[in-house]
Amino acid sequence: MDKNLILNRITYGANDQSRKLLAKQGYKAYVKDQLENSSKEDPIVVEKIKEFKLHIHYAARGKKVNEERELNYLKEDFSSLWKKLTKNGVLGQEQRRVADEVWGATWIRILHSKWQLKEILVEFWHNHFNVNVEAHDHISLSFAHYDQEVIRKHSLGNFRVFLEAVAQSPAMLYYLDNIVSQASPANENYARELFELHTLGADNYLNHLYNRWREVPGAEEGKAEGYIDEDVYEAARAFTGWTVANGAHDQKGGEFENTGAFLYFEGWHDNYQKRILGVEFAPNQAPMEDGRKVLDLLAYHKGTARHLCKKLCMRLVSDDPPPSIVDKAVATWIKHQKSEHQIKEVVQTILFSPEFEASLGTKLKRPLELVASFVRSIDLSFTPNKHLVWMMDKMGYYHFRWVTPTGHPDHTAFWLNSNMMLTRWNIILHLLEGSHWHKMTKIEQIQKIPEGKERVDEIVDYWINEILGQALPTDDRQRVMNYLAMGGVEDEPPFGNEKDIQRRLRTVVAMIAMTPTFQYR
């Protein structure tokens, strides 16, 4: 397999470091190393996060803040941070700052971490278990905890354990309103998305075929093949009382502690009997047993295995993955469903398959991958700031801010239209031409004639190799050379004054990154 194609699929872009590591280890050893050792934070990333500063600017209630600030909130214990930022008088801008710091640290990891495959999977799971940090200030406040202790901690672990960690996370409890769910009536938002997005998926929704639970195939044996609305209503009752210790009145004459931790409050739980996926739940179960039993039924359901494995294959293989690789992934998922390394085993099955190898270079880069891979490919001096948020928004990628629970689409058709393509091209030019306004890049290296490369064809081939690591189609290469030559000849140095040559060199780099060869992974 071509190492550049491999790295563009399982990392945020091939660079010299990753190419050398892959060449040294070999493909299978490289993947196993990525999967087995990525729980260790990369020392380079630790140092860069420590040094990184992100601007914060607001003026409200007589208080003015305008400074470049370190990522201080990421260093704090969650309970201490919660108490500090929920005191009377604390402004929402400070609570929202926590999510901003996660955003900054995420970009540092994407660009610099040795553990690139881990970052790919972290983004996948953030998207799968999507929460919008702008939906509530307390989601933003708890987002560092969600990122570190839920998504990152479990991204290669056991799905059943992962699912409960998500269900008990303050970020998800606030986002899908389970924080206020009490008996009579229960709030259905979390239960609906638990079935439709987090586990079984829309393919296993059978209400268009069956209106009564007994009609669902397998339900009378307690093994329903899919779910109907009745299952969602009943599951919502199972999760009543799953809330957050946020200092609120409990409506029973007391109030909760204010630690931000998950809280099960028996006084809000619906203890009556329930029936979910054909399984009878006896009344008055032990604390939290109803909810945990629902999570068991869903996590170990064959429909969940297929839904999740297909999504992983869409992420790692193709928009429409061959049934053969989905079947292999499902078999591994079920075989390891009680293993603490379940997800790791499934990912390894996918990445070691012939279907994966056959798909390389055919999956469109989403905006996050496009920008990251460009920066990594030329080792661009790049410091993210809030201008990057605006740039990504223009390409349709709302990092940690996708409004609906679905998360960003992972299909080319969504990202490939005339408006978005123009924006994708412009973003590269912005990074290389507009540094005077966004102040994220230093482009001196791109404005110099590469050492020992004086002719137009030599310069163009140098940048093609740096950015792509492979040849460009002949017509594309010729267009780039024609631009740099600007009427001159290819086997001579580019002519013009120094400023004009510098501008054309920047544009040459951008043109190569605009080619389909670079836009796909």
C-alpha cells in the first residue's frame, strides 16, 4: 500500500515524521502501535498545550476582559471548576471559555500528536455522540470533562461502558434534557436519540410497519428485531431521575449538591413496570437498574452492532462501504462485545481488510481534515485562533457546535457542491495570502525558492512531493507549471521581480492543494 494514501486516511495528513515512522514500522505494526499505545499523551502535545494561548474578549456587567490567556481551565479538577464557574456573578463567557479551550487543545493534538489514529476516532465519537456547546452554558462548562473522561477515555474501549459514560455525562444530560426528566411525564429527548442515533439507528425503527409491540418480530420472545415509539416512551421512563448535582431544588423539599457530577435521584424515578424491546421490567428495581438494563439491551443488540460498524466503515473506508467489510466488523464487534478493547478490535479488523486498501484515495476530506492535512503536509507555521472558527463555519463544519444531535454528515454529497468547493479553495489561499488579517500563519518558507531547485519544473515537482507525496496527473502538473512560468519556459528559473515570484510561489502551493489528488484521502 502507498504510504501517503494510508496516512491520509488514518491520520490528519501525511508529513515527514509519519512517513518515516510508517516506513520504519511497517503498516500493521504502525496501526497496532497507534491503537495500543495512544492512551499515553504525546510529550510534544503536552508542551504545546502548556504554551498555547487563546484570546478571550468580553465586556459585561461592568467587567472587561481582553487578553491572550493560557488554557488554564483544562488544568483544573472538574468539580472545582464547576463550583468556581457556577457561583453567582460568574459570566457565561467564562463558562463558554472551557469549550473554547477544548477546541484549542483539539487542534494542537490534530496537528502535532504522534497518536493520529486516536484523534481520528475521537472526532468520530464526538460526532456520533454529538453535543452542541452553544446549546447551554453548562454544556460548555462541562465540555472538558466530556472530552477527556468520556470521549477520549472510551474511544477505543468497550461500547457498553462507553454508552453509560455518555448517558451519565453532564454535557449529554443537559443537551438532551434528561437533567429535568421526572416521572409523569418523562422527557423523551434522550431516549429518542439513544435509540435513533447512539445505538440501533434509524434503519431499525419499525413504527412504519408495526404499531403494537407484539407485532415486532422477536418481541414476544424478548428479542425484538427493531424498535417502535412505544419502546422510546418506556425507555424514557427508565432514565427518569438521571440528572446532575447542580445545586437545583429537588422539588421534594431539598436541593442537590453543586459539584457538576452525575446524580441519580430516586425521588424523580418512575418505579412502575416497563416493557422495552419485548423485555419485561419488574417494578421497583434497584437504583439505576432500569436505565442500565436499557443500555444492556441496546449495546448488545445485533442492530446496534450493524449500525455502529457501518458508521465506522463509512468513516474509515468509504461513503458506501462494501457489505463484506461491514459483516467482518459486525462479527468482531459481537465477538468482543464484553471485551474492554472491543472498539480497538473492530477498528483493527477494518484497517487490515482488503476493502480498506481498495478504498484508499476515494474518500473526500471534510473541512477539518482538509485544513489539518494542508498544514501538516508542508509543516506550515500555524497557530489556531478564533478566525479559524469562522473559516470552518464557511465550509459548513461547525466544530463542537453542530446544532442537531445527528452530528456532521459523513457523505461526500453533503460537502461537495459549488459553494462549498469555492470556499474550500479559498481557505487554502486565506492561509497563505491573508496572514496579515488572521495572523495564524507564517509563510516565509513558502516564499523562498527551495534550496537546489531553481527551474520551474524542479520547484513545482518539489512542492508536489511535499504536499502529495505522489505524482500529479500530467494535465494538473502542467497547469501549475504554466502558472509559475507565467509565459516563460519550464527548464529555466521563474522570471519577475522578487515580490511577484513570492506571490506566485504561494499560489503554486495553493493550486496543488486545490487539486482532486489532495482533496481526497
